[in-house]
Amino acid sequence: MNYKTNRIFYFAIYHKMLNKKMIKIKSKALNGNRLNDSDERDILVFYPDHVNHGILFIELAGLNGTPKLNNRFSEIITKLYKNGKIENSVIINPDFSTKFHVNQYMNSPAVGNYEDFIIDEIIPEISEMFHTEKTVLFGKSSGGFGAYNLAIRHPELIDGFADHFGDSCFEYVYIPDIPVAYKYLNNRFLSDFINETSKKADITDDEIRTLNIIGMSAFYSYNNDGFDLPFDVETGSFKSDVWQKWIYYDPAKNIDRYINNLKRLSIYMDVGVKDEYNLFIGLRTMHNKLLKNKIEHCYMEFNGGHFGNSKRYEFSLPYFVDRFRDNF
């Protein structure tokens, strides 16, 4: 058998090993959530024929995204398997969609207990099902924030995270959207806007920006009656007291509180130097603080913006496979 034939045979083995299936989890954590979002969620699972104490990778989506058997994400995972880059790994793409179109993967009485859903339900059930030993969270934008936030809070359960241009340096990310949200929500009921946009097949960029502020408020500044917006809906004036609740969760500011936990994690971060939300500022800040504290991590900047960057997973997922290879 010549080299070319050998190579084809090698690729064929990995291609044959790749399986895809959709499973459902009935969540106790999401049951009775305030938005009446479904508590039964689809989870798309990519897995080889055999897993030997491998890695469970969990993707946290940036905006609303429902798992699909054939899409760009599926193409990337298939390519990585075919090329032998993520052998002995199980990759899952759960449905984390909400009526707000965003999810920060935290517990919130205004949205649902998504942290509990991931930590107490998804990880134990899928790990047991496929006999994985390591767990890595990865995602872009809000998903990158969620991967970081959950990992630093649960280093006993999560072994690493990939933060692809996740929300950080909140003042550069969110404040520009506040005037847009004010224009949409001035002199109208918040519930009307949410109901209208939740029923639309396509929403405009400004509607997404408004939903972004609403969604972040529901996660960062919730209260017993719902949540507080960071501005006055009548005048548009900025609410500093609400903003202080938001920046408590800002990775660029809170990373110092979690140094000991970060030392226990494998870390990958990247960001585009043309990111439309200026997230290179936040990621550079995080990178420099990790360097200052001598915490090993992989940090990359690429020539691109915020959107259409699913191919970054072709760098991050193999990074963790290489890091944990000795455990296989």
C-alpha cells in the first residue's frame, strides 16, 4: 500500500468513527422558568465509536442557535475528526436558546437556571453516557464569556475553557447599545417588544442590540420582580448603580479574584484585531493579567472581526487534545 493509499485509509478510519445523533434532556433546572422557554432541550452529539477516558467538549453559542445535523459547525467538527485532530473526544452542541436571543450561561430568576442546567445536568449525564474524563467549555462572544465564567466558578468539574472573543471590558461592548435600546423601549412596554421580537423570523441589527441590553440586564441585574435596565426608559439617563452590578461579572475586571482557580485550568483565548465590539481590548487585558500572574495559557490574535469565525474552533479544540493527551 503506497503512502497516498495509507493516508486515505487513515482518514477513512476517522471518518468511520464519527457518529452524530440528537438526544433530549428534560431539565429540572429550567422547569418553570420565567420566560416559559422549554425545559426539554435538544443536544447534538458528535462521538467516536469508542471513547477511552476522553474529553467532553461543550459548545456555548453566542446568539440563539438550535443544534443542526448539517451546518458550518458540523462541517468543522467533521473535518477535525477526519484529520485526526480531536480523537477520543465527544463534542456536544446543546440548545441554549432563550426568548431574549442571548444567554450568558448563569442562573437568573428572570431567565432560568442555565448554570445549574450545565453543571448539574448536562455534564454528569453526558460524561457518564460516553465515559469522558475531562470537560472543556468553548464558545464565541457570549459563549466565550460563559465558558470563562463557568470554568472559574467550577474548576473542580471543568478542566479548561476556550474564550473566543468573549464579552469583556463591558464599557466598550454594551454601552454603545444603550442609546439604541432606549429609542426602541421609550414609551412602550418592555413585554410588548419581547413578545414581538420572539415571534419574528428575522430581526434587525438594532432589535438585536436592544435584545442584547435586555438579555444582559436579565442576567446581570435581575431582581425579585424581573430585572433593572442600566438606563431610565423615560429619559435615557445612565444608571450607575445598575452598571455596578454588571461590571461585577466583567472578566477583565474580576479575573484577579479567580487567580487560584485559573491556575487549575487549561486556557485558550483569541480575538480578532478588527472586532466590531472592541473585544481585543478586553482579551488583551485578560491576557496581560494572566501573564502578570504567571498563569500558563494560549493567547492568539487574528486578522478578522467578530463574525463568521467558527473556524477558530480548528485551533482551540486540538489545543486541548494535545494538552490532555497524556491522560488518554
